[in-house]
Amino acid sequence: MSAVHFKFKSAKEFETVQFAGDAIRVADLKIAIFEQKRLNFGEGFDLEIKDSNSNEEYSDESALIKRNTSVEVRRVPGLRPGGILSQQAMAKKNERYAEKDLLRSNTLSYSQPPSFQQPPPSSSATPAGG
């Protein structure tokens, strides 16, 4: 297993994200950090990732970070358009709307009493008074 070490700017010690392979994409690292730190997607912030040694910012989400690299993470306001976190936020939002629609449709279908229709009168019945 390979690893990238990260810490938030205010943290004292590094934490580790493990992955398979020689490198991890910036987008995948952000998602792993979100999951590991239990941050909420779509809360109006993004993560800025810099190499701890060179201070090089990884602004391209498809850039690769080599294993055993130490990075510094900083929360920045807003989501980058087209960035992985904004895509994840939209996916979560769509997931929530889909769940609400499903619950609403299930509630509606169960809250209405079943409709019973009377069978049409048969033609073999004799008319009254005749």
C-alpha cells in the first residue's frame, strides 16, 4: 500500500491516506480526505492542496501526487466550478432529491385508499318493472 501524508494548516501532526499504486489524483485525495475527516460535501468550501516541501499548489484536479508525498490542506470558501467537490456536492444533492421523490411517491401511493370499482351491470339481468 502506498500513502500520502496530509495535514490541515492548523494541525500539528500529519495524517495518512492509503491507496494502491504509485500516485493518487488530486481529486481522489480530496475525496479521501473528506471521507476520512468526515467533512460534508457541498458545505460551500473546497480544499486547497500544496506540497509541504516546495509549496507548489496542486490546482489541477487530475494532477498526480506521488506516494510518500507530504501535503498541506487548507479549506477555502466556495467550490471550484467543475471541480470534484462541486461534482460530489451535486451528486449528493441529486441523491437527496431522488430519495425525497421516492419517499413522496411511496407516501402518496400508500396514503390514498384503494379505489374499488363496481362491476358493470350484466346484460342478462332483467330490467325492473318489465
